[in-house]
Amino acid sequence: MVLLAVLVVVLVVGGVATLFIVSRDDAATPEVAAAASASLPNLGSPTPVLAALSSDAPAPAPDALAAELTPLLASPALGTGVSAEVVDVATGNSLFDQDGAAPSTPASTAKLLTSVAVLTTLDPSDTLETKVVAGTDPGQVVLVGGGDPTLSTTSPSRTYPGAPTMADLATQVLAAVPAGTAITSVVVDNSLYTGPLTASGWGAGDAPSSYAAPVTATAVDGARVTPGADARSGQPGIDAGAALADALGAPGAAITLGTAPAGAKTLGTVHSAPIARLVEQALSQSDNMLAEALSRQVAIARNLPASFEGSAQGVIAALKAAGVDTSGVQLFDGSGLSQSDRVPVTLLTKLITDAADGTLPEAAPILSGLAVAGYDGTLADRGDDDPATAPGAVRAKTGTLLGVNGLAGTVVTEDGRLLAFAILADDATGSVAGAESALDEVATTLAECGCR
């Protein structure tokens, strides 16, 4: 019996496809027959999926905008300490300003400062390293924290897309130690960070809580007790050491805090997602632990202590170096969780405008990190049903503390004009839901505004 194999080959040259049929029988005698040529269609250039904003879309008139916004900002739900600004991104002109230069408690809108600082200080493609080195004894390994709280105990991470995994790190370690070595102890080295584990202005119940933990150089799953859950741990470093022991198949290993021996052999290394991606995650989900980690990277890069104080100094210095006026700014942390932080809304709109108009091109990831109203992040459940304004017209960073509510981001008006806006209400006495609803009404009004 003769077996016949047929291979069809298409060769494309100059837009013309030529079909060849190559046959081979079991005697290995090749035979090539050229088929008729066929012309491929010219598809042309692809059209954009998202249309650009119109270059001649009209901007709102300041007087008309003030007539719309002033009564909304006087809502009892926002209290008396309301500052706000709206800026036309195309021109940089301020269209509305209510006490914009007055320093206010920013809550989590302060993450915009940290994000711009880290993006303009580090290369946005940089990553954070976590490694394991050999300890002083044959059965001892040392987990050396590099400030990456996204290191995941699951594959993949349930919270941080692109995060490194403990399983990967453990696989490297087991391949690097001598065969048959039993892991008896894990030392956790948190020495990259210095100073207190919580910041001035944090409340007694802030760490641990559902939104924050003591800030250490080593953590897993964002310092969560359980991957993907809300509750944070009171001992992130110890938890990370235990997670490594489990991944190494040594759940009974002793876990202690300490430092790596000088010159110790590296047994395994993993890296975080790029800084730009970490910024997006910190902003969209308002992740306090990730924001604190990023602010410490700014401090380290500027040769300052990797502490709350050094991080705050580093962020302010980085913004000044980027040409940003930091008048009125006081920072005590990188996340905005401190009640002692102060930021004027004019700075928030400046950062957003500079990222949007190309003045600070490195800061562009803050725009993609803003939560989209009615779609994702901390604004997923705060959109409206009007197809003219949702989803996507409003993108913003939220901010919430006791008595403080804020919103800062971008909005596209119904005429197609891009605006930057920021609102801080730091003397609210009503419910959080009421304050958020009042802020959302302001944002929706901007989206619907012709205001001419």
C-alpha cells in the first residue's frame, strides 16, 4: 500500500498568494505542483475603535458653570468645608474655583500625588523584587522583602493581575538548595523599611482593618488574611514567611523576623508587575497598602529613609522636581489614610491636567488607573443610567474618611469637551452615602453640561 502525505503551502509575495501542493509517498519522492495564483483583497488601514475628542468642542462658560455647580456644592450632605475646581484640559484655564487653593484633607485622592511622584521618579516599566537567600544554617532560608505587597499565595493572584507568585519563588528555592535539604526555618527580612509601622494621623482601628495593615517590606496578597478577602493582617511579614514555608512543603518550619546574612547566596527571585500597572491598581481599587509601597519606592530612589516620614518628603520633592507647585501640601503617608494630610484641590486638578495634556507624559497611567463610573473600581456602583453620561464619561479617584469625601478626575461633557475636576468636602457630618450621592450629582451635571 502507498501512503500519500499532502502539504499545502501558501507563499505571499507582493500581495499575491501562490498555492503549492507538496506531495510525498512512502518512497520519499517529492512532487511540487503550482496552483493558480490568487489575489488577496486590500484591507486598507484600520479605523480607530475609539474616536478622538473633537478639537472644536465648546468649553462651558464659567458663569453658566458656576450657576449649575454652586447650589450643588452647597448641599447639606457635603457640609461647609467644600473646595472645588474645574479645569478645561485643552487650554488649562480654570472654569470654576471655589476655595481651590485652600488645603483640605484629601483622603484617598492623595494617591494621585503618590502615583505621579513614583511615575516621574522611576521608570514606569520598573518592577519590585522579592528574593530568597540562604540563611546561616543549611535548613534556613531568608525571605527578603523588596516592598512588593502583591506577592501572591495563589496562582494567579485573586487581586493583582500580573503579580508574582509564592509558588514560583518556592520552585526556584527548592531547585537551588542541595538535594534532600529539609527546610527547618524561614527568616523574614523587613529591613528595607524603617520607622513606625503606622502613620501619624492613622486611627487606632486602621491597622489592621479591612483596608489597611501595618506597613512592612514583606507581605502577601496585599497583607490580606485570606487571598481576595478584605480583612488585613496585623503581622504581614510573619504571614509572608509562613506562606513561603507552606510553598516549600515545610509548614512546620519556624518563622522569625531577622536580617539576611551579608553576601548570602540568592536562591530565588520574583518581580512585581511594572510600576505603571501597580499605579493603576492602587488608584482603581484605592489600595492603601500598594500606595504606601509605591511612596516608599520614591523615598528609596531619592536616598531618603523608607519610612512614612521619608516617603512623604520624597513624594513632595518628586512633585517639585516635576515642576508642580506643592504650596499648602502636608503629607504624613502615601495613601491618604492620615487625617493630618492636607492638599489643595488645585493641585489635584493640576496633576490630572498635566497627565492628560502631555505636560507630564510619564504620569499618563494615572488616567488609565482612574475608576470608571458605573463600570469598575471604586466607582463601579456609582454610575447613572443615562447613555449620554455612563459609563465612561466620568473617571475619578474617590476619597473617603470619617467626615471627608472627595472625587477627582476627568469628565467629558455632552459637547465632547474634556474637563479635569476635583472636589473635597472635609467637614461632612452626614452619611457617607449622602455625601457620595451629592458628589456624584456634581460629576453628572458636568457630564451633561453645555453650560453656555
